[in-house]
Amino acid sequence: MSTSTDHHEEEDVPAGDDEDTGAQVAPIVRLEEVAVSTGEEEEEVILDLKAKLYRFDKDGNQWKERGAGSVKFLKHKVTGKVRLLMRQSKILKICANHRILPNMTVQEHAGNEKSCVWHARDYADGELKDELFCIRFASIENCKKFIETFQEIAESLKKEENEEVTAAAELLVKLSVDLKSDAEKKDAEKKDEEKSEDKTKEQESAPEKESKGDSEKEVKESGSSA
């Protein structure tokens, strides 16, 4: 009797939570992998530093924080153009996004060796705006690295620009010389053609003169014989 009761109780014991029932549940929604483009795939990083960025508000006549995060100098692998890009930490919102141009300058912010300022035509908000930026680093060393890299890039671009201007000027001189040579060559060819035409005319008129001379001679001879 006791054996029957024990067996019945064992049958009524529910399965434990950790027991593998062998059931397979298919996911309701299948998520596909999506490639996210940052726009930086074709660029190489020249410098990458942590900093806090400010922009000068002309209306309020004060500095306003733009965001804290990573500031980079990025060089395009094909065109060679360099831009400054800064994104806020975590949310990756763009704080600054503008090209470095040959005429741009950067300088230490008065009274703060960890900060520097510069002007730029920025595109962070989706449209070009004239901005005065101030960026602050955690150390003087990082600030110096930023300034030195900024200046080196601008000077390098200025050098390339000067070389392009010089090359263009030399090309113009060469083209003008070639054009002058072509004009002189055409003039010489034209003169040669004119000389050739004159010579041909002389040759064509020579038989006529000889024929006329013979006719006059015959007339004189006939007159004298008469």
C-alpha cells in the first residue's frame, strides 16, 4: 500500500525549472545586420584627442559649450583634403565638422595654456556657418599637439597650393610660347606659299612674253622686207 502511494506521489512531482524539455522556440522577429556608415571610411586619422569644445555666441557675447568628446584630423585617402571632426561621447553627435584651409590659423587662448581658438566655416549643423571655436584639453601637452598638427596641416596645404599656382603659371608661359611659335610657323608657311604662288605666276607668264616677243619680231621682219 505504501509502495503504491509513493509511486503516485512521484508521478505528481512537477518538472523542475532547469529541466530541458527539448522544445525549440523560433524568434518572432529576425533582425538583419545593418552596415552603419560614419563617413570616415575613406579617411585616415592624423590625430585623435579627447577635449571639450565651445563656440562663441555673438548674440549673447559669451562662450557656449558645444560638447565633449573626441576631436580628429582626418585626411581623405584620394583627394588629400583634411578636415576637423568632433563628436560628442556616447551619442556621437557632431560638434564640429569643417575643412582645414591653407589660410587658417590657430592660437592659444589668452590666459589658458590648455585651450586654443580658431575661426572656421563649419558644417556641423548641416549648413555653412562662420564660427569662432575654443577647445580645451585635459593637459597642456595635448593642446600643444593640437596646435602643432593644425599648423602643420595648414602650412602643408599652403605649400601645395603655391606649387599648384607655380605649375599653372609655368603651364601658361609654355602655352603662350607654343602659341607664339605656332603663329610664327603659320606666318612663315604663309610667306612660303605666297612666294610659291608668285613663282608659279612668273613661270606661267614667261611663255606669253616669249610669244609676244616673237610676234613683234616677225612684224618687224615683215616690215623691213617690204
